[in-house]
Amino acid sequence: MPSSISSSDALASGASTAVLADAAVLAAEGIAMPQQFERPGFVRLTASDRPGVAQPVPERDIPPQPWGRILLGAALLFLLLMAAWEAYWRDFGAVPGYRNSNGAWAEQRRRIDQGEGSKTVLIGSSRILFDVQLPVWERLSGERPIQLALEGTSPVPVLEDLAKDPNFTGRLVIGVAPDLFFSGFAYRGEAIEHFHKQGPSQRSGHWLSKRLLEPYFAFYDPDFALATVIRRQEWPQRSGLRRDTRVRKLMVQYGPDRSTRMWRKVEVDASYRALARSIWTERLTGPPPPMMDTPEKAQQLAAAQIDRAARAVATLRARGVRVVFVRPPSAGDYYAFEQKALPRARTWDVLLQRTGATGIHFEDHAQLQGYELPEWSHLTAADARRFTTQLQPLVEREFRRQEAARGQVAAAR
């Protein structure tokens, strides 16, 4: 049979005896079988090669290849590209640092339920995260606080979460960034849910990342991810859409306990500092969100956030937790926006009156003024250390006053 399939192959593949009989009859009568396409050995058989036969599961023959050398070449190419990507970001000014991930926040939050509930806890937005330096606080007080501030996020949801936790009986410092606190905006609000629902695989993934990747690779930062880099290119803007530039990298976490300082590039690179300011300007001068597009709506929203904070603070104080609010410095266009859109008399003063808590506002203390804020919202690393040195004794003084007042009330009873 002038075919690439022998009779034994046909039988092995399930060819019917009727097909073979027809072939024998044609051969006896001198009629030549129709020529079939001669398939190379590495091309799998098709249905036309097996007429009248049930089709088996297709099998693709893999040609022999030097798989060891291919694997080695792929590994070398991967290492080369990764080294080039790391070198590129190192040259840009990036340095290795711990990721500000939900897993990192959950790890610190978990400390409260693992026996450290009597400690000082810091909550707030990026100003408390950047500007309060944990090593300096520890040197002054003998205790290293638990850092639970979240950038771009109101502390009210974290405050409510702590109020529900009977294990927290310590001292609470609450940072107030007016545009976030009084709007309830929670860019990182999912961190709280992540803490409550974090599973074993998520914990192990964070553990591996923190020990094997974060301390060694500068490119291992969400701001340097390839997808992020591609997204922030100057793509054509569709008509009718407002420009919305993502906030760029501003900080470095230099400790596994979320110790954070401003990224040096923001301090020394004038063009990058101008970029950071332009992003703030874009957000400060753009149209307000729908729930704040009139002064009346903005005031109602602020009142709702103050009510939430007041209820949570009342719960905490009933449990013996001491609470101090802190308004860190801001400057330039950012400070001007806060003064106009969220004046102190309608926000900060009302917050302290409604909660009955004490507060430390940078405008009220000379030692909390005169700092350098390169992009108007956060202190340089050096000034953050100096700011913490001045802030910690003020906070400690307020805590002692609260303790004395509680003692007097207890004695009167």
C-alpha cells in the first residue's frame, strides 16, 4: 500500500477489517489505491488518514530538542533582564525597602491581639506615616509605637476597628489630614478587611516577600511595576475626560515594622519634586467629588465623619484608652487649599469639641513650625526626625494630663 501507514499500523490504530478487505480486492483487480499525502514523521495523523475509524485522542509528537540548553538559556535571559531592570531603577534613585502592603499593615495590627494591646498606637494618613519616626519616638519614650497609619486614607475606619477590639487598652495618637479625615476618603480602606480575612497563603506570601525580596531589590515596588510604568505614559487623552495623574512614589519603608521616611529623590531631584507638586495641584484645583461639590454637602460629610469619630472615641475612653489628635504641618498650595476648603473653625475645632479629646495643632506650637516640606505635604527625612523629637513630649504631656484627670475622677467617687 503506497501510504505512510502500514497494515500493522492500521490495525494498531483501530482500522476496520472491511477497509482492509476493500484494499485487497482493488489490488487483485489491478486498480491502484489513490495516493495519500506523505506526512512527515512529526505531523500527527488526521481523520482522513483513518477513514471509518473512531478517532482517538489526538497526540502531538514533540520533536527532540536540546531542552537542557534551552532551559539554561531561558534562565540566563530572565536573570539578565531582571538585572537590567534593577540597574535601571537603581540609577533612577530607587533603593530597596519594605513594601507598604496590606500584609505588612495586618502584621502590625495583629500585634494588638497578640499581647501588645497596651502599647501606643499611631493611626492617620501619610503625614503620620512619613513624619513620625519610630526610632526617635522609642529613644525618647522607651517604647516603640505600633504604626497603623495608611496613606491616602482617613483614620476613622481604623479608629472604629480599634474601638471594637477589647484587646486594645493602650494609648492612641490620631493624625488629622483635613482633606482625608473630614471627607472619609479611604484609598487603603481594604487593609482592614484584609486583616480580618487574611488566610494562611496570604500570610506565607507576605512572609516570603518580606524576607527574600523586599530588603534586596529596588525594583520591587508598585510604582516601578511594568504595568504601572506603561499606564503613566503620555497617552492621548480622550475628549471630555479630566486628567487624573496617579500619585508617584514619595516614601521608603526602611523597617519591617512600617518605619517610613520620605524618599530622598523627592528632596534632592528638583524635577521629580515639581512633578509631585503638579500632581497635588491637579487634585486640589480639579472639581470636587459629587458628595462635596457644594459647601453644604462638604459640611454635612465632615459632620458625619466627626460623629463617627466621636462614637469611636467614646467607646475607647470608656475602656480606659487615652486619645490625642495631632494635626501635622502642611505648606504651600496644599495648606492654602486646606485653609479655604476645610477651615479649622469648622473642622478641627468641632472635632475636639465633639469628641472631648485633646489635640495638638502645629499652628499652636512654635516648635512644630518652620520645617521643610518639599512637596507641601510631608517632611524631609531629617526634619521628620526633628519633628518627632518635638512632638513626642507634647503627646506625652497630654497623656499624663488625661491620666491625672482620670485619677481625680476615681478619687472623687
